[in-house]
Amino acid sequence: MIQELLNYFNPLDHLELWLAIAFLIAFFMSQSAFPAIFNVAEAKHLMDEPTSRSTHSEKTPTLGGISIYLSLVVVITTVGALLDTKILLLLLGGLTILFFLGLKDDLLILSPKKKFFGQLLAAGLLIVFTDTRILGLSGLLGITILPYWFSVTLTLFVYILLINAFNLIDGVDGLAGTLALISSAAFTFIFITIKDVSMATIAIGLIGALLPFLRLNFSKTNKIFMGDTGSMIIGFLLAFFVVKFINYSQTHQGSEFYNSAPVLAFAIVFFPLLDTLRIFLIRVLIHKKSPFVADRNHLHHRFLQLGFTHIRTTVCIVCINAIIILLSYFLRDIDIHIQFVLMLVIGSLLYSVFFIWNWLSINFSGSKAFKHTVD
């Protein structure tokens, strides 16, 4: 009888209940995993030691990504059984590859070459076996349909870029996690709109997995970091959402996002991409060094130098990114090139406004007390 019910059950007919179940499973799985993670981290001394680049001063566990991974595994293997199992199985495979790579890097340090190879493997599995790739750019820059080899190369680049972008921005409390939360919420809305239940389920599952982590990541007494394990999993998932969204829009010309998907997807992950591009240009063009050498030139470091606390830095960055997402959504019906230019200009200006104001205050009022007004 149960089998008959499952055969005729359609999640779309009970979408609110379905997504609520996925969210609750992820939330409680994540919540229940943390006591064990703290116990293991303390017993085995698996802590992040503060260095000259650190924005914290105490030893902190770095295994928060384990709870995110476990939550997603449980969601995929339970409620996911009634969804697009081929895609979800391959997605789980990619997540597992990155989970073990990130875990080894958090515990023992992994070479960049091995991480890069693992990221290519995880992304390649999804691209080759599901043929989920960026087929075109809706006419942006005159590009409609891409040749197969270029489509695969561009899709791989998006995966590698976003995986490492989320790794790079994980520098202050709550920033990577909260940006991922906002991005997941945006993709949940989009996938519900286009009736992609499988992707909406995973997106809302990621929200459920992130909330318990963020509570501890913001905590002053029981803090934990997501580590490379968490940042790579999150970057990989959001990259998959970006590719899946653009792919759907390109294959469904009647979609309301057909003429805006590339720009809207870019807007959702605007800050990680902006900060990554900025940091690479600074390292290569100004400091004449490898773009992979760590420093304190990220935008979140600049906010801290202005006197912002970790929480205020995160809130400002996330709120600006939310504004960019909403702006791109409401402008989705105009010419795609205008959408793209407006997003770049307005987004860059919004992230620059605090630094411009500080420069004006110093040079025209003689005041260097911006940090006191913030605190």
C-alpha cells in the first residue's frame, strides 16, 4: 500500500509541505551533528590556530562543513528518492569528493593541485553524465548558442571559480554562510517558479543545514568555522544551481527568465565573484605576485579596517548583495545588456560607498574618525 501511494505521489501537489519536510530534516540533522563535532574537535585538538592573517584570536574548531554535508546527504537519500534520482545521485557523488578533499585539507593540508583536480572531477561528473551545462548567454555579448567544447569549458570554469570564490570570502564570522543562505533562498524561489522540485528541495535543504551552523559561527563562546570542507561544498552547490538555472532557461524559451538568467545568476553570487576578481587583480597587477598567495586585501578585510565589527561587515555585505539580486530580478524584462551594465555599475558602487565616504571624510573634513562613528 505504501508503495502504491509513493508511485502516485507528486511533490508538486504538496509543494509547501514537501519543502518544509526537506528543510526540517536538514535543520535537525545539522543541529544534532554539532555536539559530536565539538567533542571530536576538542578531544583530537582539531582547531584552527590564529595567525597574523587571522581575524580571530582563539583556537576554533574548523569542522562545521561536516554538519552541512551530512544534512545534505540525508535530504538527498530520503526525500530525494522521489525526485530526479540521476542528477541527485551524481550531485551527491560530487559533494562527497569535495567533502573528503576539504576534510583532508582542514586536518592535514592538501596541495592546491590535488584540490583543483578534485574540483574538476566533481564538476566533470555532473557535466558529462547529466549534460547540465551552460548552453548560451541569452544574447549577452552577442552569444546565444555556444559550441559544445566551449560550453563544457565555460561550465567547468564557473564551477572552479565559485568553489574557490566561496573559499576566499570565508574570512569573517558568518559571511560565507550568510551569503550562501541568501543565495539559496533566491534559488529556492527561482526553482519553485520554474517548477524544478528537485533543485528547490536541495536549495531549501542547504538553508536548513546552514542555520544551525550560522548560530554557532556568530557565537562568541561556542564558535565553529565551516573550513574548506564547508566552503567547497557550498561553492559547488551554488555553482550547480547557477548552471542548472541558466541551462533550464536556455532550453525553455517560454521561461520568464529566458532573457535574464545569466545576469540574474551572476547577481545572486555577485559579491564572491567581485571580491575574487578584485583580489586577483590586486595581487597580479599591483603586488606582482601569485594570485594564490594569501593576504589581507579582501573587501571584508577593508570593512574591518574601517572599524566595522564582524557582524556589521557581514550584514552590510549581505544586504548589498540582496539589493543587487532584487534589482536584477525586477529589471529582468529589459534588454539583457542594460541589465548587465546596471548590475555591474550599481553593484560596484554600493560596495564602494563606505570607502568613498571614508575617503571624503578624511580629505575634506580632516576627520579620521570613521571607525568611531561605525562603532
